[in-house]
Amino acid sequence: MHHLTRILIGAVVALLICGAEGVLFVAGASAAEVESRAVRYSDLDLTRAADVATLYQRISAAAEQACGPRLLTGSHLPQPSYLRCFNDAVAQAVARVDRPALSAYHQQHVGPAKQRDASIARR
């Protein structure tokens, strides 16, 4: 009977460890989803194409920082989760600024394939 008790205690401890790791993984994932960066643009004139490009670069840089590591470890391939995060963050920032010139600039950089993928994902 003593041997069976040790096995059961070991199993319970293993389950608790696995459960704790799962909670930490989910907490880490949700923390990454809500991370944000401020992008200042009061110094820019968004009627000028050069300033629109500058703002877009600032937005892209902030999205890169907020979305975490870009590449898969040991690879030159970008992580799918990074790409989703980056594309969503840039699109949301462009929408918040709500300037036609910036939206048009963004559409030029997204390209037709990404626009099609985004419209399919919304369906």
C-alpha cells in the first residue's frame, strides 16, 4: 500500500506542475497580446509624403518592439505569431490615426496578397 501511495502522490505532483506550466504559458501569451507602444507624431505634417513615410516607419518600429522576437530560433523564418501580431498592430495603429494619406501608404505596403488574406480572415 505504501508503494501505491507514493505513485499517486507523484502523479498528483506531476499534474500540478503541468497545470502550473500551462497557466504560465497562457498568462505569457495574453500579456504579449496587450503590450503596446506609444508613437508620437505631433512633429509631423501628414499632408507631406515624407512625413507620412516617417510615421509609418515609427509605427512599424513600435510594432516590432511590441510583438517580440521575429525569427524562429535557429532559423531565418519569421514566426507566424510575430507576423500576425505585427500586421495587426500596424493596421490598428493606421486605423487609429485615421488619415487618408497614411491609410493609402499602408495599403501600398500591404500589397494585394495580404489584403486578400486579411479579407478572407475576416469572413
